[in-house]
Amino acid sequence: MSNRQRVLITGAAGLIGGILRRGLRGSHLLRLCDVAPLGEAHPAEELLRVDIRDIKALERCLDGVDSIVHLAGVSTEEPWESILPMNIEGCYNVFEAARRQGVKRVIFASSNHAIGFHRRERHLDARVDTRPDTRYGVSKVFGEALGRFYADKFGVSVACLRIGTCREPDRPGDARHLHTWISHRDTVQLVRRCLDHPHYHFLIAYGVSNNTRGLWDNSAAQFLGYLPVDNAEAYAEEIQGSARAPDPISALFHGGDFCSQEFAGRLPEID
Ligand code: 15L
């Protein structure tokens, strides 16, 4: 009998789902779920069509699962009518189904947009106040709060990863990415560390590579042993030669153009 952990990945058909599927294949038993097609099952993979809006279906697919990597949901700014069922109710369903089924750990794909309205002069650690830059960012703050609640109240081990910019192709694409980029292999390493660490209660970590221009401090999660190997700086010259200047609001804040969309605030008041 295998002693490999069984991991359920929600939203497994997305970009990060595909990266983790390839990267964790062989070391973990993967139960992959999505509403979108997942292709053919490889050995040690189970494929399921599950909608996170359906808590009963989620509960059923958690049988025998040790940990969940929760990626499903809306991954950018969208109308509240999409954010609410997917990122608020769907996220609740995942944590609640995990509790009901005795799942030990949930790794939640949060986002840098939970802290997007901090100014870029500021280096941020995991304890900084949240400052969401979009409804999407608000939903990620909600997911982090849910994680904290399920850890404290029910003893579920929870990691919230404030992911920066993970792209296909696997390289930064503009000047902001020189601090926000995370490569595919660093993404796999970070999630692997979160899955395999024997014990933690609750943590927040930034999903970012070892970027020379990085602005996010992961020292609170150092115990995980995450040692990113890639650095966006390798692409800096190329990017700076081709990039267009960001709009003035985007340039000020960590969240970039998520901050400038619909912006009707007053700059001096956003310290
Ligand atoms: C995110 O949270 C999004 O999912 C992704 O599409 C990118 O926009 C990324 O943040 C980013 O900030 O670059």
C-alpha cells in the first residue's frame, strides 16, 4: 500500500492546476477536479467533474483525501455576481467540506491582490494589513479569513499563498513582474513544501520567485524550507527594452493595474 499523500486539487484544469499536476505527479496521489475537461488520467491520478458551488459533491470527492489545494474560482476582477458564488460561497464550501470530512490540511490560493493597495515603496511581510485592490482581492481576503477561522476553531492546518504572477509562457512579461513573478518550478516547490511539512497551524506566504526586485518578505514562512531558484532579473533587460510605461496609478501600488481599474479614490488619502 502506498504511503503517498492523497491530494485533491480544485480548479485543476487551470494554469496553476496544470503546473501542479505535472510537478506533483509521482510524489503524491492526485485527485483532480474541475468543471472544465481534464484530459486523460495518468497513473496515480483520479479525475472528477466537481463544481465547488455544490458542497455535497465536494464532500463526496473528499473521501480519503489528506490535503486540498484549493485553486478553483474566479482568478481576476469580475462582477460581484461571479465572485460571490465562486470565491465566497465556493471557497466556504471547500473549507466546510474539508472540516466535515476530516481533511487535515487546506492550501488556499490567495493572491497578491489581497494586499494590492499598499504602495510599492513598502516591503510587505505576512503580517501587513490586507488592502484589497478589487472585489477579487476582497474575495481572497475572505478566503484567508476563512482559513484562519477553520484553523483556530476546527484545527485544520491551513496555508494561504498570496500568489504573485504565474504565467504561460513561464517568464515575466512586464516591469511589474520583475518583482511579482513566480516560475512554474518555484510554484511546484512552494506547494510541495506546504503539503509535505509535518506540522503547522496557519500560515500566509507569498508565492514569488527569488526576484532581485522582490518586495515581499517570506521570513514568517521560512520554516517551510521554500528556496526559490528562479529570478525575474534574468529577463529584466529584455522587458525594459520593450515594456510600455504603466499608467500612473498602477505604478504606485503592489497590485498594478488592478488598482487603476475603476479608480475614483484620492491619492493623498491612500498612504
Ligand atoms: C492574480 O491574482 C491573477 O490571478 C493573475 O491573473 C495575475 O493578474 C496576478 O494576480 C498578478 O498580480 O500579476
